[in-house]
Amino acid sequence: MEDPVYTSLAPRSLVMTRDACFYCGADDPNWVQIERMFGLKMCDLHAGAALRDCRAYLHSKKMVRFADAYEHPILGHLLRMIKGTSFSVLRSSGEFQAGWTLNDDTFDMNTFVLYNTLDGDWSIPVRLVQGDQTITKYTPIFNLKMTNMFPADLIDEAVFCLVDGVYFKEYEELQALGGSAEAPKDPNIIEVMYDGQPTRIFIPDRDARTEARAEELPDNPS
């Protein structure tokens, strides 16, 4: 049976997935990752669709990758001013603590500019190094006004852009297509809990196992 061709797909875990384009089944695919080992596999023909679908997913989750944020003309301007600068952050205790920096480590794909539901605001990841200990947290972008280090109007503009949606164009395109289908799954891969963590394991095809066992049995001497 030939692989179906998908117009749009929802990103998924890439762990133990077939080495083929999720959209059409073509071999030797490239990957688009949102987080480490989470995204879509695509051929050259479907590269644009994969990028659109990942960006639409990020819009729905209110998250912006730093690579995209730095390319934005307003948000990127603010982030470049913040990057490499030490500033104060308002802690939950009410303390206004100095020495924090932007945590935009692109190697750690779990850092985003995002809408933090705990703070109820668009926030950036920050870190504080104290000896051999590193503390990380998210702080609302609006709180940067309290530092008096960055232009207040630029902070406002950056947040307004985030509210409007950095990926709104891709999200709109996806909605016009009727939303995302689920990416194809390998029926031989199942998810189980191991040591309290979801883990994927491969279960060989039952018919294949039966044939393999038959080949291992000795000839019937009777």
C-alpha cells in the first residue's frame, strides 16, 4: 500500500520514527525540530509545509523560538539589547535581584519566548549563576521596565507583537486548510511507562516473529 500524501500535519515526537517524509513517505528526509526530537520529517517538496505546520503549532502554544525571535524586526531589536546584559529580576518573594541574564541557549531547545500562564504574561527565560549553581526561571517582559535599562516603548511594542502573533500568518494558512492531521505512526512502536517516564519500544510484527520462530525449529524427524 502506498503512503498517503498529507497537506498539513501536527508536529510529533521524532523518537523511533520511520526515516521517511511524514507527508508523502519519500526516503532520506530532513527534519524540522521545535524542541529536541519533536517536530516533523519532510522531503524537499514538503519542506515549506513542515515549516508552516511547526510555526502554526508554536502560535497555538504561544511560544516563539529564539531563532525566529531574533529575526523579528522589533522583538529581535529588544532581545539583542538584553543579550549579554546583566539586569535585575523581580523574584516571587518580592526581592528585586541583580545579576540575571537572558537564557537564550540555543543548544537547549527547551528555552522559548513564551506566554507564561503562571505569570499571566509574555515572558523570557533568564538565569542567575551563583558559584557552581545556576538558577533559571521565566520573567515577564513588562518587568524589564523596572530596570530602567531598556526603552519602555520598545518593550511595549515587542509585547504587542507577541500578542498579535509572530507566527499568525502560518496559523491562518493552516486554518484555511482545515487544520492539521495526525502524523503517521508506526504500528510496531508503542509507548509504555518505565521508571515513571513515557518510553517508546519496538514490537516486531507478529507474523514476522512467527516465521522467525518456525525457521529456528528443527525438522520433524517423524
